[in-house]
Amino acid sequence: MTSSSFETAERIDSTDIIDDSVEAGFDDSDYYVFNLAQESTAEVTLDVSEDDADLYLYDSAQNFIALSMNGGLDSEFIVEELAAGDYYLEVEAWSGFTDYTLDLLSFSEPIIDDNDSFDTANRLDATDIISSDVEVDVDDSDYYVFNLAQESTVNVILNVDLDDADLFLYDSSQNVIASSANAGLSSESIVEELAAGDYYLEVEAWSGFTDYTLDLLSVSEEPTYDDGNNTFESAMAIEIGETKTERVSSSDPEDYYSFNLVNDTMIELNLTGIGGDADLELYDANEEYVDGSSSFDSSETIETFLASGEYFIKIDAYSGEIDYELSLASSDSPSIPDDSAGNSLDEALSIGINDTHSEGVGQDGDELDYFRFELDSLSEVTIGLSGLSADLDLELLNVEGGIISSSEKGGFQDESISALLEAGTYFIKVDPFGPAISSYELEIASETASISPEPNPFDARTGYGFLDASVAVASVLNQDPFPIVDLFGDGDEWAVNMVNAPEVWEQGYTGEGMVVAVLDTGIDRNHPDLFDNIWENSGEIPNNGEDDDGNGFVDDVYGWNFAGNKNDTSDLQGHGTHVAGTIAGRDDGVGVTGVAHNAQIMPVKVLGDDGFGTYQGIANGIVYATQNGADVINMSLGGPNPSPIIEDAIEYAVDQGVIVISAAGNEAQEEPAAPGVFADEFGVVVGSVNRSNQQSSFSNEAGEDPSMIYVTAPGEDIYSSIPGGDYDSWNGTSMATPHVAGIVTLMLEANPDLSDQEVREIISSSTTNSPTITTNSDLSGFGIQSAKSSEIAPSFEFQNDDSIPVEIPESADITDLSAVDDLVFGTSNNDTLNAADQNDPYTGNNQITFTGAGEDLVDGSIAGDGSNRNYGGSNADELFAGNNDRLFGEGGNDTLDASQGTGNNRLYGGDDNDDLIAGNDDLLTGGNGDDRLFVRQGGNNLLIGNSGADQFWIATDEIPNSPNIITDFTSGEDAIGFGSFPDLSFNDLIVNQNGENTLIGLEANNPIAELQGVQANTLTENDFVFAAQSPV
């Protein structure tokens, strides 16, 4: 193992190439020391092969000088002009294990400045790094000339350290080809594909004097090539057993290939490449997606069984320039048994309980398989599908063919269904996904079941269970459940029948006089099923441009739009209108009848027509609804991370007597999403069931905490209003939530004085959580679609910052936007986001974000794997980290915040005066300017101020359990601040010398800060700042 500290650093020479390895958590860092006999330019390169590692340069006193921290397998590179003396290098594992090569490529002496014209240009080689200087009116420009032996791609970078300089590229006739003229100390860069010949470079001083480094980093001796196969129509043919070699890049992002199968065949596609990441996708003859492979590795594989016919392959460049090899091979095809199963319900093959049946499906004339089985008594049934060589789905059907449950995993995964079924006839359907052909084994097992007379009142999946309106409202009145009435309406009204709302209507409770605020995408208030039930602000005079009622909102006659800060609460998306119809659609015999069909709906638009909104907007919407007379608030929206400001707003609403109903979310997680997660203390959260009272496959579950008032309601195939006077059936917990909001409205009509706690108690005791029995009754006979084959209502997610637009769409990545004030959003995959020089918000996961020159906001803190790389650009930007993220403020007075993350973030302030905020195990580097570095929680953070008068703030709520390291504190210039310890003074500090470092603490033997290279006796009271709270 190579030396693992400065003290044991291995001595290397200036031309050494070192091969070794590091591993995170085991052999985190290797250290090297080298000597320069005179002032020189040092160039150090680190190449890794398996995982990410970073490179640091320190002086002889072990003070930080420079670092290189590119992501993934990209090379790290440091070029510095150094005085004579000893220097240290650190190779640090960022994640996992990797071999590496460390190369001190060259040390070149500073050149003599006599190249002030084209005629006196200094000759450069293709890999030279030049250090020199320019000065306005003294030595305005330096010129260089270089030669290309063949067509090549040239990459030239100019770095300055004192003032602004620009970069120009000329041809041999001294005509300008390209230029780079960024402002201030920003790097200049030119990348051009050039023909063979001589070329000139000019470095021109823009203002003042500056040292600079000019680097011909790389010259690609192979021009970019492309065979033109960039669409389905131009796809290149590939045969079984053939390998294609090609390239994709940002300029040529997609390659297409086609192949034909004469027979049904098991095929294997392999994509291998170097230098970047590309994805592999398979399409059928209709250009419909069949399968894909998308990982962070440099290779992708698809193995699947395909029917005869034509297919397409798509290679999609994700990052970098990838020279790849694509191979197509066939393997032994599985043996497909003869078809004995039926291909329709009428032809279904009868099979016995506890029996296994071997079968195949997907070939011509055998697109579906159906099986039939009988149960003599209440039984717990398990159905398994195994031995797959392609993607098959499994469905359990009732006697009329309606779906009871389904299993729809991807690839070759086994499928299984478990259900408690009454005696009767049932069907099983085996359905190939796409053109899949596969053999399989179908197994059905059954055990006789009984229902416990005393079911567990709380279940980790379904919470307190299904809410019955008749039981709930009768409980409010201290009565027995109301008498059963005839089924209401036609088949589209099955959900109000299932919750027993007609029984409550029969008693005279229909929501009259109650107001329900719908916080959503707005509402089509002119919809024929809603226009009579839209709340109007009686204190506001329409369209007079004044705030007549003094509530702070002008002309808010029909609510307020917090997504657009205006009074237009119309709905173009449809989600809010659908929710409103379930709550208060009119009882007019047409369309939909709401659970509380005489209630008033208050439109509060917190999500735009594109689904975007903010935590602050949602919180403001809750406060608005509360202050303007809402009795119930419905929030059919959700996101992964709880927001304190939304929790505070909900608590405020509850304190004012408002009941808040939230959706559990559609991610099939083990606990509710936010804001439903706050139902452990306030309001009610709602999960989804189908018409057989089985929990929907997409519904988030209740979790383990019985204080979570989680109930279920119908959320599949829900028929309701949509904009334009129309109707549609949607799925989702968003559709289940308004059923419960309607029931709570009926409860409050029966007793308007109910508190939130009383509603929670009544609801938790008015539910059914006994084992679910699936029957073949008339009610379940209406039939539903599975979540896979019918539309799930949009999931309106939002981020955990109070000012960020919030939905993460499932669309493709958005890049290179150019409009003013762009809203740029990534997906859950790797995103590269770019926008114009305006004030742009960005959000995404696994993202690389390059902002423009505006005051931008970039959030990489959403749940996920992290590993974001976000660059603020010029001007004052806000960047947020989650875990394993890297934030680069660059120019402007930036705010970089990792306090809400889980650690291992690295923040770089760049130029100007920045605020950097650490969480746990983070690295903060202030850069140039007077920076403030804050520790807001935990310890073990590394704080580097760099140049300027920096402040290092310890602002934690509790004393950290490990010290925060400050590497470059300068007494008399920098300061250490304490911002969360009231009445603390200099005399309260415990300051001790520890070798060459100083330890500072508030308790004996528990230091909270370690100042490297600082003598304790040099510190004075003037080196510290004390405040009741942190300034940030």
C-alpha cells in the first residue's frame, strides 16, 4: 500500500509515472512529494480505470494550492507555475476502488516574452503548456504558431489569474477563425476541427496586467466520422454475428441500425465503448420501443427472444465522445411448447389448484393465454409465472373478465399475484409485453382462509383501511350506520356507491354550506358539472384592479393562482378539474356526481398548466384557503422530500379549524410522500384501492407508524370532469383523495365544530381493515383497467427548496434552451442542462448543469443517487447539494448550500464573495474573494478559504461529534464565527495546541474546529466573531 499521509509521502522525480490504486473507506488517499530546483511550470495528470478519484496539490507546509475533481472516469489535470521547493500530491478515492496512473508529464521554464507579432510568434507543439504574461499598453499581445500534419480537432485553453485576457485563432494567412472573449477571470476556450497546416494563436490583454497559462491540451489526430445512420429511415444494416465500429458524440448523438429475423430467435446485443457513456435501445418494425439498457458503465447489453421480422437498434450518446463496438449475436432459442391454453375467456383452459402448467405464448396466432380455475371456499390464492425468456405480464380476472390484480415486472423477472378470494370462478391471463415470445410455467396454489373477527386496526400497507362515509357521518351524530339504499347512477358512479355516499345523502347531508379548497392545477369553473358549485369571493368586485376585501390579492373573485401570481385559476392541464368533480360534481343526472355535490369548490392554483409549482406557492395556497373560509383543503399532489414551510402552513390551517386531506403518492413506496407524510400529526393521507378494495399497485403504503392517519378510497378508473365540459377516467391516489375530502366535508356539515383531532379519531374508527375479500358481485363487475394499460393521473412532484419550480417530468432531458427566464428540468436519469444568460431555475437528479450569466438557482438535492455537477456561471447564483454532489459557484456572490444533504459534497465558491454551507463530511473551498464558510450540522467538514478575508462559521444546533478542519486560517485576516451558541464569548473557548495545529472547542476533549498550521498562542479575541445566530 502506498503512503497514506503527508509524513509518509513517497518521493518522486519530475518525470516519474506512478501506477497504484486507492479505495474509498479502505485506502482513501495516496501521498507523493516532489522537489523543484527552480521556478517551473508543473503539469500533473491522473488517469483512473474503474472509479472516480481526485487530485490535490499542496505546498511544503501542506497548504492547499490546487485541485482537479472531474466526475466519473475523466482524467484529472493540474497545471501550476511553482517556485523552487518541495510540493505534495494527494490522490483521493471519490467512490469505490480504482487503479490509477499519476504522471508528472513535464516541467517547462517560463518563456522569454519576445513574441509580440505574427512575425515573431513562438513555435508550439501540439501538447505544449505555456506560462507568460500580457499587459495593456506595455505588452498587449503574445503570438504563437503551431502546425498540424493532418486534419485534427484542436482544443486550446487560456487561464488568467490577475486580469482579463482574450484568445484568438488565425489561419496561416492571419485571418481570424475563432475567438473566445469571456469577461473577468473566466477561462477562454476554443475547440475547432482544422485542416493540415500552420495556425496562429494570439493572447491579448483586455485590461491591466495578468499572468496566464496557454494550453494546447489535446489534438485529436482522427477527424470525427459519421456514416449518416442518424434516423430510423437511414439505419445501417447489421447481420447476426457482425460487429460495427462507430462513434457518437454531442454533435452526432444517435446512430441507428436495422436487422431482420427470418425465424423466432434469441438475440444478444452488446455495446462496448470508451471515453463516455451511451445507451442501447431496441425497437420493432413500427419504431415502437421493445427493450433497452441504460447504465453508467461503458457497456450495455440486451438479451431477449424476438419473433421473426424487422427490428431497429438505437445508440444514444449520453455523455462524452464514444468510439463504440456494437455486436449482434444469436443464441440457442428456448423451446416453446405447443399451445394448449385458450386465447380468449371463452376458450380458457381449466387448471386445477396446486397444479403447475408448462406453456408458451407470443407466436403467431397465440398472442394471449387464458386459464380458468374454481374455488369452493374463501381462499388465499398465490399465482406464479416463472421460467421466462422474455417479458410476460400476469393478470387475475373475475368471472366477467374485470382485472382483480396484476403483476407487470420488466425483463425476464418472475411474476406473482397473491389475493384473498371468495368461492367462485376466476381467470388468469398471460400477456406478452410487446413482441415477446416465451415459454413459461404457471403455478397456482391455494389455502383455505378465514376472517378474524377482530382485525388489526392498523396495517403497514393500508393504514386504517377503507373509509365508509355512512359509518363516518353516523359516528359524528353518535348513530349507527345509515340504512343501505339502492345503487346510485350507472356504472360510472361506482366509486360513490363503494364509499356509501348515497346513504349519507339520504339523511340530508350533501355538503351544503361547506367550502373545499382544491390546491391543484386550477379548475375549469365553466364546466357544466362545476359552474354552480364554484366558490366566489363576495368581498371582491370583479376586474376593478383593486383589493376590495383587503386580503392582499387583487380581483381574486375565483381564488388565486400562486403558480403565476395572478387571479387566473383556470385549468388547462385537467388534474384539478378532475379532482373537483369527484368532490362536488353536481347531482344533475349528467356526467359525474361528487361525494359532497352541494359543496362549494375554492380554486387555489398552486401548480401551473405544465405541473410546475413551488413549496412556497403551495404553503401560500394553504394559508390563502384558510384565511378565506375553506373548511377542507384537498391536496392531490406530492413529492419525495418534506418541506418545513408546508408543514408550518398545514399546522396553521389545523389551528384555524381546517381539515387537510393529502394524497399518499403513486410511487409504490412503503410510506406516504410529502405532504401526506405530515398526517402523522395533522389531517389525513389517502391511498388508492380498486373497486374490489384491493390496494392499487402504484399506491404508496401507510408505513409502520399508527399515528399516521392513513385511509384508502377508490383511486382506479375514476370517472370525473376534465376541462372543456368533458369527462375521463383516471387512476392515482390523486383520484382517491377527493373521495375522502368529500366524506370529511359531509362530516363537517353534520358537525361544523369538529376539530382536526376529532376528525382523525372518527376516521380511524370508521374504516374497514379486515382481510380484503374479492367477490364477483355486481359492484365489482363493472370491470377496471390495470395501472399499466390505463392512464395514471399525473404525479405533481416538487423539490425541497422554497423557490424552485417543482415537477420532475418523465420526458427527455431539456438542453440548450435560449428563451428568457427558462425553467429547466431534468429527469431521474443523467441530465445535462444548459440555458441562456437569464435568471433560470434548474432542477434534476444525476445532473450536470451549466448556467448562463443570470442569477440562477440550481438544485441537486432531490432524493436519488446524487453525483450532480452544477456550475453557477457569472452573477449571484444559488446552488443546492444532496449527496456526492459538486457545486461550482464561479463568478458572482453565490450561495452554495449542502446543509440539507447527506454528505460527501464538494463546494467551490470561485470568484467574488460567496457563502458556502456544509452539512456532514463536506469539502468547502471559498476561492477568490471574502467568503463565508458555514457548518450548519454535524462535523468532519474540510473548510478551505483560499484568498481574501474569509469567515469560518460554526453554526450547528448541537456540538459536533468530530472537529471541522480549517486548512488555511490566517490570524488578523480571517475570522472564526460562532452563530448558534447564545452568550458565548472568547473566554468560553478551549484552545489547545496539537502538534502543528490548534484545536478549538466548547468542552474538554471534544474539539469542534481544527486549525491546520496555526499556533494557538497567535490567536486573539479579534480572530473570533460571536452572534446569537448565524448570519446565513
